Amino acid sequence: MFAHLLEVMGNPMIGETTGQDFERYKIERLKLVKAGTVNLELRVAKSLFNQALNWGYLMRSPMRLVK
């Protein structure tokens, strides 16, 4: 998953990542794998950003509007 994220987004700092980055990732990834795989990967990313919120690294998650 992370290798694919790097291909689409580059290597931004956690606070520089936007919901649009993940929407772009979703569109590009759906060209290669099934929707269930993309949904699983997005759930993992949402979980990571939620933990970053809990730890105080972020004020809001860029994943909050990603469907």
C-alpha cells in the first residue's frame, strides 16, 4: 500500500497530505486493483490518520471527507 501511495503522492509530511491526494490515489489505484482492495487500503489510511489525531500530530484528518 505505501509504495503505491508514494507513486501517486510523493512523500509529503503527514500534515501536508490532503483529502484530494487520497481521492487521486483512489482513482489511480482503481485502475490496477479491485474496489475492495482500495477500500481496505483507505480504511488503513483512515486508521493511521485517526491515531495521528489521538497523538496530537494533526488537528484534523485529511481522510474525514474521503469516501
